[in-house]
Amino acid sequence: MLVGQPPFETATLKETYARIVSNKYALPSLASEPARSLIRVLLQPKPEDRPKLDEICKHEFFTSGYMPEKLSPSCCYTMPKFVSPVLSSR
């Protein structure tokens, strides 16, 4: 989960289902624009309008910014701490 809660979740199950059927959801302002764009394309109401897996992998959300070569095993139980190679070479 990208932002900590499902996109259609509400206080009641009935309202949640109504939002799913009507495709009404709120994009969190704390999410980056690439994240918001990815959410929009993934939540297209018609399945045929949603991107294929290879298109998702090529989305800006997954292809921009710092990408570490590997992750520490500690990432399984705690948030990773990244040091950008650009910043560490200064």
C-alpha cells in the first residue's frame, strides 16, 4: 500500500462498495505526482483501459529517482535508509 490506506475505504462497508462501483476515490496530497499518476491509471474502471504489467513496470513511478543496487536484509523489518551516491561522492 503506497499511502497507508485503500483508495475506496470509508467508515461503512456500504459506502465503500458504493465508491468502488462509482470509481470515486481521493488521491492523497502527500503522494508524489508520479504516484498519483500511477494510482489513476491502475484504477481505471474498465479493465481494458488499465495498463498491462510491462507498461506498469515502465511507469515513471518505477523508473525515476534513486534506485539502490541492493537492499539490506534489515529492510524486511525496518524502513531502509538510503544514501544517494550523488550526495555521498561530494
